[in-house]
Amino acid sequence: MDLTPTGIWTGELRGADPGEAADALAELEQLGYGTVWLPAFFGEPAHAPLDALLSATERMVVATGILSVWAYEPEAIAALTRRLNEDHDDRFLLGLGVSHAVIVDQAEDHRYRKPLTKMRAFLDALDAAAVPVPREHLVLAALKPKMTALAAERTLGAHPYLAPVAHTERAREQLGPDALLAPELGAVLETDPETARRIARGHLKSYLGLPNYVEHWRQLGYGDEDVLGAGSDRLVDDLIAWGDEAAILARVEEHRAAGADHVCLQLLHDGPGLPREQWRRLAPAVAA
């Protein structure tokens, strides 16, 4: 499965008009982006809109970033993974994650317990399915060492989200040389610092309230002055690349130098709709 060095991470495609989404994905493929990563909203049908997006492209890999192991039955996910790859030339990559207590517990109080144990059990069930999911079709959203070790042991590799370059370096050391490392990187094509950080903080606002991320950042050396409130400029600048095309490319290259095989760019912007103009502007710099 050829992910190519740079892909696009986008939640907007899930809410877009199906025709527009298919047209946008076809254009992303033409621009040279090799992979598109989509979140799976908690409780929605796992296949939506994967069939349509895979049908809109010829070579592009479509990956979930991520599908929550609390929301679906592993046997059904194994069957879906098999069907999508059979129908679309092995171009579907299943990204799994443990989500967050505030989301999982909405359906049932105190359901979110022992997330690492839950992930192990889900992987065991995928292996025991009528048609098991091959490890080369599977990645884990891994931030902390134990989940990263599990990703290296049982899957193609790790897909960290909202992780700075320092984490990419640590993750590569733990994963070893062979496992895939595909970090997500938020980016704002804006050279004015005040505007760029305002857009970045709008994106980070909800994540600053999630203990999994805050604890992860603290383990990387960020303190109260960084993770409380709206987040420090240091945290914002480390998590979100901003500036012109050259500045975004420079941050992508930092992740690659630290050990990333594939960087998933999430373009952040003001206003509704898909950031198609930003995707076009960045393609000559980062998609090659």
C-alpha cells in the first residue's frame, strides 16, 4: 500500500455534498496527494462515505483516522475492510483508536475503562474474524509508549494526532526502523502571526479540554503555562505549522527528518467548505 510521503487529513469531506466530495478527492489525487485520512464520527455507519470516495479515485489510499473501537463490532469491521480492499484494489487502510472518555461515556457512563486492554481485545477479535484483517491494512492512533508498542507489534504502524516533532522522534525510536509512522500535522496557510494563531487556537480549543491530549503534551515537557486556557504560543506553534508554502514544507520536512514516513496535512482555515484552494497552493511544495 503506497501512501506516498504526504497525504491530506480532512473532516470536511464527511459533511460535504457527495458530488463535491468525490470531485475534490479526484482533484487531490491529480494534485499528487497519495492518501486521504477521514475521521469516523462516533456511531455513524462505518462505511460512510468510504465506498464513494474510493470509487472517485484510481490510485489514492483512503484511511480512517480514526475509527473508534468502542463504536463498532470487530467482526463487522473485518468484513468491511475485506470488502473495501477487494472492491478497490487494496486501497483502504483501517485506522483504529480508543477515542476519549467524554465521547465514549455519552452512550454509557463509565464505559471508557482500560483503553489499552480494549484495543488489544479488538485486535484479537479482528484476528479471529472469518477473514482476519492483515496487519498491512491496519494502523493505530498511538501517542503514549504502550499504544505505540502495540502498534509496532500488531499493525503496520502508528498514526499520531496533534503531536509535535519531538513526539515523532520518540515514536520512531520506539517503533523501530520498519513500522509506518504517519503523524497528522495541522497547517495554516497564513503569514500574519496573529491571524494564523487565532485560526490554530480555534482548532485546538476542544482538544485542550481532552485529558488524553493534555497528559500527552505534559509528558513531552509542556507545563501549565502551555496547556491551560487557550494554549501558549509555544504549544500552538509546535502543534500547528503556519506561514507560507515554504514554512509548511519546512515543518513537514522536520517530521520526516525525525522519522515520519508519511505526513497527513490538515489544512485549517476560516469559513465553511473544503479548503480546496489551500490544497492546490500547497501541492507543488509538499505533494511531490
